[in-house]
Amino acid sequence: MDKKKWVYVGLSTLVVAAGWTVEPPNEPAMRDPKPNLSTPGFVIDSHLHYNGNDAWEKSFLETYTKWNAMAVLLVNMNALERGMAFAKAHPDLVIPYASINIESPTVEQDIQKVYDMGYKGLGELFALREWDYDAPKYEVIWEKAQRLKLMVLFHTGIHASGKMSRMRPGPLASIAAEHPLLMIQGAHFGNPWYAEAAEVARRNPNVYFDITGSSLIKKAKEPWIWAEYLWWSDFYGWPHMPKSGVPALQKLVFATDEEPAGLEANILRFNRMLDALGADEETRRMCFYGTIAKTHKIDVSKRVKKE
Ligand SMILES: [Zn+2]
């Protein structure tokens, strides 16, 4: 038997012994998933911009109540009072974050102020000037956010302004590594820097991404493509991973980043990806609400509806 064959026989034996099929269990077999609107009984939308007017609030309350969903509401600095009043009136529906401006000359005081008001996180943040997120000048922000246990939602990838170069996912890795207790969410899975975003999340236990925006739309015809970036698994192994590393797909957290009425379409889109990648129940639970609930210590025992 030549060397190549020995390698094949050895590998096959290992595969059989481990109970694996020859194909990776999660290898997406070009399945075309059926429309799927199911949820694991509870949903937390981790990225929704608050628009402080009556019509928006009404639409939000109707839609999120109907779907037994909560949302991280990202409140602009000019709507802090109204946003907090809305959050306090609906504690079962709202997790309030403040959209501080990282260029504000009073950024440290701004963070203290929103924390004292009751905000649970900061974001969505944008690096629209000439510095990356991990530039030394921003260090005070991450330091303070970690100290106050505020989760931070960073915009990553292409932005509505047309800019993108300062919002690569890579710098989130430096911030995460230097502030291991800071919980970080990158928005939009770094679109189009998916591979970079995935590796940032893989190596840093405190980094997660949402996959809102155009990504799931432009890849709708190949919903299995995400396995190329979120690749680590029992089959491929977990090389160079931190002990607290989680399964690849669990690095994504559900979000919409649209009008409240867009919730249903986003559940459909997100499920299309989860179905194509063969996500198990635990993964769906963690993506749809588990990770964010754990971060904000939300007791889900009374929230999850049994089908
Ligand atoms: Zn964004």
C-alpha cells in the first residue's frame, strides 16, 4: 500500500471510530431550505434603532409583543430621555443602549451619564474619521465601558455614508483581547470582510456578530456560504481556540436593523441560513436570544413560550 492509501485508510478508520460520516456533518449539501418562520419560543433582536415618535413606538410594541420578542434599542443622544422612559415603561421588551459619539470631546462624561440613566450598552458606534476603533485615543471608551459592564455594539463594514476603511472587524480583536471582560458585538458580520470577522470572533470569547444589512440578501441563493467563514466544528476541529470557545454558528446573534415591521422578514432570512447550515436546537436558542440574555442577565425561564 502506498503512503497515500495508508493516510486514507487511517483517516477513514478515525472517521468511523468517531461516528462521523465521511462528509462533514455540517457540510451544507446544497440544500434549498423551505421558508421557515419558527423561533425557539423567544427572540431578542440585538440591533434595532429607536425612532422616538408615537407611530414607531406603536409599531414596535405591536410587532415585538406578537412575536414574543425583546429588542436592544439603540437610542440617539438627542432622544435619551424619551428612549429611557420608553424602556422603563416596557422592561419586558426593551434593552436600551445609547448611541454615544466616539468623537465627542466629553465622551467619558457622556458614558457616565447614560450609565447613570440606566442604559445597558453603547452603540451603534461608528469610526467615520481617520482612526480605527483600536486607535489609542479611543482607549478610554473601552476601558470605561468594561468597568461599567456596558456591552458595546460597533458598526463594521460598509456604511451608508459610503465609508468603510476604518470599520474593519480586525481592530475589534485588539480591543477584545485587551479588555477580556468587555462584551462586544460587531454589526453586519463585517460586510464584506466576513473571513476577518469570523476569525476575530473565533479567537475572542467576548466577540459576537450580527448579520444584518445586505449580507443575507445578497447570499440568499447560497445560504450555506457562511460555513466557509464559520468553519470550526467537531469535524474540522477546534485548533488554537480559547477554552471558552463556542460552536461557530453561535458566534452570530439575531438582529434586524430595520423598521419594527421587518422582524418577520428577518426571522425568515436568518432561519434560511440556520437551516442551510443544519443548526441544532441549542445553536438556534443561543443565536435567537441566549447570548444576549446571558449578557444582560435576563431571566428567560418565564419568557420562552413552549410550542
Ligand atoms: Zn450598522
